[in-house]
Amino acid sequence: MSLVAGTRVSAASPWVAEVWVDPQWYECQSSPDRLPAFGPPTVVRLQGSQVLIGRHSEVKAVAPQIDCEGDAGVSRRHAQLTRHGLGWVVEDLGSANGTYVSSTIGEIPDDPIAAGHSVESGHVLYLGSWTRIVLKREAPLS
């Protein structure tokens, strides 16, 4: 057990990724694609020590745990999350459009991440034409 922001948490505490359509991120991009309708996020529970982010392709045998289906600006194998202590490290896998990280929603980053970049609960990944992924601890232990 460790203390994070005054709350006791376990390294095994579950994490989730909320995948959103983000109109603010879309406005910053030069995408020829139309912004899809947005609503509630798709919530993905992060399982294992590595999580692939990208778009599904049967032909290329790519089945990311976080599937950004519909956003053509997201590469098939766009980025990867690797468990590191109580948090994660995100690495861009040579995507065409880069992976961007912010510590808060609405704070649009200017530059893509370099090599591995540490992320914690509440951090936001921006990728593709409109995809926003918010990383969260599902339920801290009391």
C-alpha cells in the first residue's frame, strides 16, 4: 500500500481509460474527417502490464485493448501503456500523428511526447483527429 494524494492505494488497484470524442482537440487538428457525434465515453478497464492503443485490423492482426475505432488519425499500433509502479508510462509507437499528454482535461498540449512519458490518474492522452483518453484509478481503497 502507498499514499497517493492522501488516499491509500494498492499497486493492484484497477485502472480504467475513458475514451472520448473531443471537439476541442479536433479543432486543433487539420483533419479532413468529420467530427463524429459525441456522447458518453467508452470505458475500458486496463488489464495486464502492457496495453496497446490503436485501431482494430483483422487483416494486420491488430487488436488493441483501447480501440480508437473510427478515428482515422489514430495509427493501428499508435501507442502503448506500460505499468510502472503505481502509474503508467506511455510510449508512442512511431504513429503518424504523435501522442500528446496533459495533466488536465482542456489543457491542449503543443508538442507530442518524446520517448516514455510517465502518466498518473487524471492525466489525459490526445491522439488522432478527435480522440481523448482519460486515465483513472477505478476505485481507490480506503
